[in-house]
Amino acid sequence: MRSRRSGVRSRSNPQQSLADSIDRRISELRAWLEENAPDTANLQSHLDANTAERAYWHHGYLVALIDMRNLLKGRKDRLH
């Protein structure tokens, strides 16, 4: 999976650029999951209380929310 990230906002239509960037990232993550962890959608281990999977899921969700907030604010900080 590529780790390179490009800018997400263009001067012509920042909302479309943001949506395109999100769509691109969704596609990348789906492809990575299909290749590296195809059973995760069915197992749903993150729903089990007191598991590492649940903690990692919540951590990943937190990072995603922070990334989205930064994108919406127009920050150029590196994403997680």
C-alpha cells in the first residue's frame, strides 16, 4: 500500500477534492484489508469486550476522526 499522500484541497473546488481524497483512501484501505485481513468483516472481533482488537479499533477510529477534522480545517499536517 502506498504511504504517499497528496494535497486534498484544490482552489477550484475544495469540497470535491476532499471527497475525492476520502474516496481514494477508502479504496486503498478496502484493497489492503482484502489482501491482508480478508476475514475481518465477518469476524467483527472489535465488538468483543476487553480485547486488543476493540482497543485498536477505537484507536483507529480516533485517529480517523482527528484526520478528518484536520482536513476539514484545511490543515496541511501529515495524516496518521
